[in-house]
Amino acid sequence: MGTIVIHPENETQQKALQLILDGFKVPYENEPSSDATEYLLSTQANKEWLDTAIIEAKNGEGIEIKLEDLWK
């Protein structure tokens, strides 16, 4: 069976959803919300890669791809 990712907007919605899932005996996991920055900076290798990418972009060494060419 597939996975459904639900993003409740507040604690009330989260509690209601948990009650429904419990009632149907559907297993679920609560995970704290995370942002992309926290994930990207989670390892030293990622930090170094990002620092290098930022420096390259500032020096004009990045590659520009037009939006309409992105999926070609």
C-alpha cells in the first residue's frame, strides 16, 4: 500500500487526525517538522558542499538554466 503524507496546520487538526487513524487502526508515525536548511546543514560534508557552491555562485561560476529548459 502507498504512503500518505499529511500536514496538519495546527495541534487540533493533528489530534483529530490521530484519533481517526487510531479508530481505523492505521499505523502512523509522528515526526517533528523540519526545514530544508536544517537538513542541508546536518552533516559536515553538506556544509562544505554548500559553502563551496555559495562561493562559486558569487564568483559567477554557477550554471544558469532557464525554467523552460529545465525538463528538456
